Amino acid sequence: MIVVDGLSVSYGAVRALQSVSFEAPSGEITAVLGANGAGKTTLLRAISGLVSPLAGTVSKDGDVLTGRRTEDIVRLGVAHVPEGRGVIAEFTVEENLRLGFMIARGSLADALAEQYAIFPVLGERRRQAAATLSGGERQMLAMARALIARPSVLLLDEPSLGLAPLVTAQLMQQIRELCARENLTVVLVEQNATSALRIAQRAVVLRVGVVVANDTAAVVRDDENLRQYYLGMVE
Amino acid sequence: MDAFLTSRNVSDLLGGVTSGVIYALVALSLVLIWRSTRMLNFAQGAMAVFATYIGFAILAPTTNYWVSMSVAIVAGLVLGGVTERVLVRPLYGKPEINPIVAMVGLLLVLESIAAAIWSTSARALATPFSIVDWQLNHKPVALSPFALYEIVTSLVVMAIVAALFQYTKLGLQLRAAALAPEVSRLLGVRVGRMLTVGWMLSTAVGAVTAVLVASNFFTGLTPSGMDGVFAFGFIAAAIGGLDSPVGAMVSGLALGVVFQFVGDYVNSNAVILVALGLLIVSLMVRPNGVFTRSAQRRV
Amino acid sequence: MARVTRSGRSVGLILTAVAVAIVVAFSSSTRLALALGLAVAVLGVGATLVSLPAVRRGHPVATRALISVVVVDLAILLTFRVSATSDSNVAIGAAMSIVLLGLSFLTGSSGQISLGNGAFMGVGAFTVGIWADHHATTPLLAVLVLATLAGALVGLVLGLPATRLRGPYLAGMTLAFAVAFGAILNVFSSWTGGDSGLQLPSAVVAPHWLASFFGPGASALATSSAWLADISILVTGVALFLMANLFASRTGRAMRLVRDNDTAAELVGVSLPRARVIAFTVSAAYAALGGALWTLVNNSVSPSTYGFVLSITILSLVVIGGIGTIPGAIIGGIIYAFSAGAISWLTAHLGLNPQGNVASQLDGIIFGGLLVLTIVFAPMGIAGLVRRGWRRVRHG
């Protein structure tokens, strides 16, 4: 479980987040929604320690993450798949996965086999450079690389960006299954509110750094105001 | 066959390879730092010489050559690590000339201190190998046991570095930290530590290079003895591409051979003009090096 | 605006010419008092002009000319106060200021750096040596211009790759040039004299136009280093004046744009490659001019003077003085003029053996150490520190 409490972040004079508070429970997907520039990516970066907040804390299962280095936060089981996926294009598929396994214990071969079972296409392309993968395959690689270290928290930044609707739907289904099976805490940042709300249990809506809604996904989905003014969802 | 092996062209080739491996090593150590920090270590030669002095001048002259060399390598590791932590770290993110200036300053300080402590006169290192060329039917082959030792040692160093990068967990992290620092941090790679390790490795490779250069009877160990070698090594790295370890090493070897032929067939003084000419032309045609793929894709 | 600038320029030129003439006329030590009075007067006028922002804005060229004259005057005054050996130190330091102005321009306008300006100095120095070998009677000024052009030419050739290169590559290339310079001289050893260098055929004689100012005492000028120091300082003044205008010109401003932002520069129509090559060529030409003066002062030229260490020393001076700024270059030159004396003083006070290893390396250790400390703790050098201090004083 991730608890964000009164988190404020600024870039110079620009306030990116203003006392943001919410909880993301284990075994559930918490969707973070909002328009471009609402502070969604900043929120994830603050959780994984890439930016340091002005005020507020982030904690995971009672451990305070704020103030720790990114490298140490990752070792506490917080996996962050950044915007644009962060796949290292010059590396082969397997090298990317080996890098993801670096902080884990146990057998690399078993861990690789497990991920190739979940994402068969990665197994077929294990020796190829990641640069040769399609957008959907890269997203799978990024997820597999995050999951291979057996994290308890998964932060996903715009996983559907640039993917075809069908691929997005499959991806969302996969995220949901993983979340339930591994009892993961998933924080899913999405601009595509429709597909995110379809799989999420909870939703947090941000508007220029301020939380305007923090409720179950169903409530947010049915709120006419939120849909029209903050999420840009038009039926 | 014998006549072939002692012919002028084969002699030039062998002589070229002997000096080419040195340029290749210098180029390699420059690439190691460039890839991870986008800095050109202008103090590379001076740091290498300093490490060599520690190995060969502080210990008694009777100390075993291999012990001295090991000490020099360890000194290189320490010097590289300390330099990165103390001098280089505050300069990340500063204008690109700041690290250049700082490394040139370090070059001057190290060479001056070395000269102040150990004087500028050349010091011969007693190598365990003869520098007299082998003979074939009473004609010399342009290869001595020492030259062979130089070539083999260089190739071994290159192989060790390549294996480290390709097959070890440390190498994977070093490469990742250089290619995508932020993503690497998100995967738990301690990027700062990797930069330190990169400088340590680079300076250790440099120390081996300086020991080889200084072991050569004709040059010996002098405080500024690596300036010229560094210049050639840089030219090799720039032509091959500072981003490409393989390119840098290949072009170092090739340059050694080209220079040998130019020196033999034209004039030994012309070598430097050819080197500068090659550098200028290649930088104008391929500013990022011959072996660097244009516009490397990043995701 | 154009009219103001033009009139400002003519005022500046006339003032410079008058000041130059007066200074040359009075540089014999018997007229110390007169020169002193003049300097004070010029200083007063200059200070008044500089302190008035309106004047500074309306007559920028005149202001720059006045500052140049004041600097020249103060430096020449110095030559009255010091002995003959120090005279040549002052001459050498003034020439060094020219070199530093060039490097400051390169860095200030393009954000690039050269590690080969010692070798470019050598180009100018050897041009004078070689020319004097064959044409001993060429007027002094013509020789200086020739050397400057030679430096510009070599700079242009080496600067061509600069059109496409970023800092570290260019710095590495200039380093290679600096390290290789001795060997390059050897390639042309029939002209350059190889390792031993060249001795000027006869002591440089003060040119007639200069000597005529001194009247019957002219023959004494041949052996006195004072007039050479004065010439160096005058040339430095002219170089300073030109550089100040170049810094402030449209080209100069466009170049600073190049340094700060490539894309912005291209948007306003500045040709990046051309700006970089111009900056590099100007810095080489300035270095060559400084080297040419060195040959005149030393009456000889030796390849060992123009080794790699000189290039690093030049870099140290410009960084310690304040890289990319005109005052920084002047400060660097002053430091250089006094560094030899300061280091021998230090050697004596530390009780070091003047012939020992440590004493002979003291300058390298100090310059290198200061270089590192400056770039880490005060990247804008002494000029930057002074400016920051001044701002703090003004704004409380």
C-alpha cells in the first residue's frame, strides 16, 4: 500500500503538485487521471525519489520513502515504468531483463522463464536489440523488466501512449490480471481515462497539481462533471 | 617465407602494430570515460604516468617488475576513483568547457608534482624482456620479445575490458548507466558509483599503457612522457568515434600502422602532419567518428 | 543612432591617436612627471565618462577608446617605475594580454576552448623570425601585421572542423596541435632552424618614426628594452580597443547567442559554422600577434618556448583572470608579467634550492592548482569575483 500525504513539488517558481494526498491499496489499481500538465508524471517521480518534494511524505506499508534515494526506493519493491517506457534500445531484450533482475535474489534463469511465459513474444525475441521491437512489445518488455524483480508496487506512466486501441485493451487486461495475482499495488497514470477507469478500482483526478477527486473508479466514472471538465470524456 | 617476414613492408606492419596497440589502449580509456560522462579526460596521460611513478619509483628499484606493475594498476584505480569523486563530481551539469579546464589543470599539477618529486630526467624501467629483435637467417624481424609482450599485454587488457562489459553484472550496469542514467536508477543501478568505477577502470587501463610506454628502453619514464601518446590516442579515438570502444581500438591500431609506413616511406617528421590532417579531414566528414552509427536511437 | 556611433567613433579614434602620440613622446624617463600628469588627466576624464551611463550608451566607442588609453597609460607609467629586466617582463605580460584577449573572445563568443594558443603564438613568433632572416628592413608594423595574418591563416585551416565540432573534440584537436607543434617546426627545419630556433639578425632597432620623437638619444634606444615594452603596451592597447568593439558589435552579440543557445541563434539567422570559425580564427590571430611581440622582445625565437606547457599556461591565465571577459584577459596578462618575480620570491622565502626540482616545478604546481580551484569554486575567475563583490557593495 502506498500512502501519499500532503505532497508538494515545485520546479523553480512553478508549483507542480500542491498538498496531494491519497492512498493506493494493495491488490488494487489506482488510476491517476488528468489533463496534460496536471502533475501526474511529477507525482510518480516524487514517489520513486527522482524529484524531492518541498513538503509532504510518501510511505509504503509504513516505511517512509521520502528522502531516500531512488536506487534504495527501488530496492524496497517500488517498480517505476517511466513515460516512454525507458527500454534501453541498444540492449537486447534479455539484457534489459537481466538489468531489471539485478536487484533481485534467486535464479535468473527461472525469473526469465517466468517472464517469457507471461510475455511469450519477448522469449521469441530475447536475442534481438530492443530497438527492433514494436511499441506494444516495448511496453511488454518494460513491464516484464519491472516485474522480474518481484516488486510489491508498480508505478505505470502512460503505458497506452502510442499503442493501437486493441493492443491497449490487451495491455490493460494484463495489468489487471497481474495486479490481482501478485497482490500488487498499481498506480496507473493515464491520459486515456476511459480505458484506465475500466480496470481501476480507485481513481484520483488531478488538475494543475491539486486533487479534485479521490474516490472509487465507479464514482468517478459516473460523475458527469468530472467526465466533462477534467477528463475530457465525451461519449 | 623468411625473406617475406624480414621485408620492409612486414617490418613496417609489425612496428606499426607495436605502437598501434598503445594508441588503441589510450583511445579505449578515453572512450570508457566519454561514454559515461561525456567528458574528455585530458589528464588521462598525466594520471597514468603518475600511477606508474607510484609503482616504479616509490618501491625500491630492485622490486620485481610485475609487483611494480600491479602497484601501478592499483594506484591507477585509486587515482581514477578519487579524481571522479573529488574533482569531477562537482562539474556534472556545468558548461562543457569547465571539465576540460579542470582536467587540464589536473594534468599540469600532476606532471609538475611528478617532476618535482622524481625530476624530469628519464627513468628506465628494467623489463624482463629483451628489446633486441629476433633474427631469421641473420636478418632482423621487426619484432622483439619486448614488442611481443607489449602487443600481447595490450590485447589481454582489451579482452578483459570487453569481457567485463559484455558478460558481467557490473558491465551490464556500467553500460546501462552510460546509455540511460535515469532509467538505470529506476532499476536500482547506483549510477554515481558506476561513474566512479568507469574512471577507475579507465585510469587503470591508462596505468598499464604508461607502464608499457615507459618500459620501452628508448622512451623511459618521464613526467610528460604521455603527452604525445595521449595526442595520438585522442586522434585515434576521435577518428574511430568516442562513443565506440571497438571503433576507437581499431582506429588506434590502424593509425599505428599508417604512421609507421608514412615514417618509413616519407619522413618521420611528416607523421604528425599526416595525423593532424587525418584528424581534421575525418572530423569534417564524420564529426562523430567513423565507427559511430549516425543518430543512435534512444527510447 | 548611426550618427551618434559614427561621431563617437571619430572622437574615440582622435583621442586614441592623440594619447598614443603623447605617450610615445613622453616615454623617455626624463619626462616622467609630464606623463604622470597626462595619465591622471586621462584617467579623470575616462572615469567621468565611464561613470555616466548616458555617455557610455551614447558614445560606446569613445568610452572603449578611453578605457584602452587609460590602461595603456597606466601600463606605460609602470615601465618608468621598474628596472630594465622588469621592463621586458612588462612587455611580455602585455603581449600575453593580447593572446588572452583572443582566447577570451573565443570562449566568450562561442563557448569553445583552445588548448593550442601557445602554438598559435609560435606561428606568429616564427613568422617574425623567418621574415627578419630574409627582409631585415621591413617596418615593424608590417612585420606585426604579417605575423597576425599568418596566425589567422593557420587558425582558419585548423578551425574549419570547428564548424561541425562540439567543445571537447575541438579542444582535443587543438591539444594535438600544441603537442605536435615542435615536430611540425622540425618538418620545416630549413626555415625554422629546427631545435635551436632563430636569432634575429640584429637587435631590433626602434623604427624611425618612434626614434624621431626621442631626438638625439635615439641610438641608445637600440639596446633599451623600454621602448619595446612601450610598443608592446601600445599594440596591446590597440588590440584591446578593437576587441572591445568586436565584443560589442552585432557580430559579437550574435556570437554570444551562439554560445548560449544554438537553436535561438539559427532562428535569428546567425550562421553557426561561420560564427565558430570566425571566433577561432580571431583567437589564433591574436595569439600570433602576441607571439610576434615576444620574438621582438627576446630578440630570438626558440621552439621550446612554444611547447604544450605554454598553451596550458595561457589557459590558466585566462581562467584565473576571468574567462570570456576583457578585464579577465588584462588581469591574466598582469599576473603573467609578475608571476616570474613572484615565484622566485616564493622560492627564496620557502628556502628552496633555486636549481632544485621543486623550485623549477613551482609555477606548474601553482598555476595548475589555481586553475583547478578557480574552475571549481569561482568559474568566472577574478573578474567574476570582483563583479560579484561590486554588485554586493552597490546593492548593500
